[in-house]
Amino acid sequence: MSRNDLASSACSVARSIEKVGDTWSLMLLREFFLGTRRFEALHKNTSISPHVLSGRLKAMCEEGVIEKRQYSEHPPRDEYVLTQKGRDLWPVVLALKAWGDRWLDGPQAVTLRHRSCGQVMQPVITCQACGQAVTPRDVVTEIGEEFAGERCTCRSEG
Amino acid sequence: MSRNDLASSACSVARSIEKVGDTWSLMLLREFFLGTRRFEALHKNTSISPHVLSGRLKAMCEEGVIEKRQYSEHPPRDEYVLTQKGRDLWPVVLALKAWGDRWLDGPQAVTLRHRSCGQVMQPVITCQACGQAVTPRDVVTEIGEEFAGERCTCRSEG
DNA sequence: AGGCTAGCTTCCGTATTTGAAGGGAGTCAA
DNA sequence: TTGACTCCCTTCAAATACGGAAGCTAGCCT
């Protein structure tokens, strides 16, 4: 199976991965959330080669994650900005950052500060319904009956 | 630049992406969070070719995201389970799922139910310090002075 | 006229991935 | 004890993607 076939997966995680789950798309998302908008700046900050960059930008436009916006008529110049669909990917990038800060050594070039409380922002996932913090153990995974048969579930217990 | 150079990036997002930010690693993480542990089951559920699968599992073991555990002596059989470092990637997978559920059409094979409140789990990101829900607009991005010079920040305002 | 910038595209050699096939170590049933 | 079967991979050839450098176009600027 190739990457593209993930689009037709029954799993929304797989479908998301097909759209934005590759190294360069994720790097570009980081960059967009940092405020970068232009081709040359994206190229310099991410070191993505122009060829790959132009392909990714095109794909992300088609997917509606970003959109092209002309910021100058003479000369005609475009910049790329996140759409709402794109901005909704913030939790993904944030989660990667939090994990890296926690588990990977290295400098921490970027800090997020919560405007309203003034503290350095440490993200916590909570349940919208009850507001409690949530970890994997707090949730039950329910697989729709119509999909259960498709999955190979062999595993040992314990 | 190649993917591997991301490891030495000043940005923890980039470092995370280098470790787990590729299609097949993300697919494997999804699968591990669904409880799959064995080579054959991982292969069948993700359609990752055995060659790539064995490479990714090896890499993820070396990174400490998963570990090999023998579940049978005769015949010798191993399974792969998430370490704490790996379980901490749950927010990443969860964020991808939430985004896919919101923005991509298709069946929703998996539902997460919050054990304690009984509701279908919709993740919200909150600030650990104050407990409030957070969106990108609520945080200020602070780039360490020693890194600011490295970045190309050209952009138009507005 | 000549040089500069932004935003790409083209080219080519290398690296990675896919897909199919194979292999080894062990169990099981006849 | 022979043959079939399972699990966990490994090997190989062909297709694909990527990296790095160069080039190209339109429109400044002097």
C-alpha cells in the first residue's frame, strides 16, 4: 500500500496522516504557526528544497490547509497563510513540541506564554464534556462493529 | 538538508518530527494505541511493507518509543509495546484524530469514550497553570534571543 | 543597460519505498 | 518423520521521491 491509499481508510487518524502526516508538511505547519508566510522565508527556515516546497505548498492549498494571498500587485507576489482548517492543526504541532520538550535533549528555542495567565504554557488535554484532564487510560476505545472484522487483533494479554 | 539533520535543530518541534513525524511511524503509533503489538498484526492493519515495518520498529526501539518484549520462549516470539516515552505521544495521535473527524469526510471507525464522565471524548487543550482552554491566539510565541537571528522573518503585516 | 529580488521550475544523481518473493525457526497433525 | 503451517522477518528489482545546484521569468531599482 502506498501513502495515498490512507485517504480511503476507515480511520480518521490515517486520513489525517495522509494529508499532513509527513515530515515536510509538519515542518511547514510549524513554520506557519510561527508566522512565516513567504516562499523564500519558508525555504530558508525549513531548508526544504524549492522543488519539494513548491509541491507541498500546492498540495496544502488543494487540501484547503493554507491559501495563497496576493500581497503585492506590482510585482505580483503571493504569500501563504493558514485557513481555519489549517489553524485547527495547532494541537498537532503543539503536541509534538510538548513531547520534544519533555523527551528530547536540545535547546528550547521557542517558549509559549499564555496571554491571560502569564505562565509558560504547558498543554494538557481535557475532556470537553467534563473538563477533566485525560490520559490514554481514562478513555475507552470503541471500534464500530462494521469495522471490527477488518482488524487483526491478535495479541497476548497483560 | 535531509530529514536527519532535523535532530540537531534548535526547535523541539523539528526534533520531534525527525523522530516520529513520518507517515509510517505515525501509523504505527495509532496502531500501538489501539493495542496492536505483533509484527504480523501491525503489518496487516497498517499495510506497511515488512521491510519498512521492520526498519521502523528497529528505529522506534532505538529511540526508546517502544520496546521489544518476549511473550513466548518456545517458539521465541517478541511483541512491541509502547514505553512511557511512546505513550506520551498520545496527544499527537489524538490531535490528528480530532482534526480528521472535524475536517475530513469518511467513516469514523473509532470513538473514544471518557471513562469517568461517560461522554464521547472531544479533546480540548488547556493551560496547565490556569486550566483554561487555549487556542493559538491565546499564547505569545517567544523566540529565545540567541535563536532570533537565525530565522528569516520577512513577511507582510496584517 | 545591468544588477537584484522573489518565486518558482528543471535537471540529475542518490536514497528510499513498494511489492513480491523467500527463508529460518519453531509447532502441529498424520 | 514428513509435510504443512505460523510468525517474524530479509532480500531483491523496479518505481518513486528527494537533495542540491542551476536556471528562468517578471518586475523592480539606479
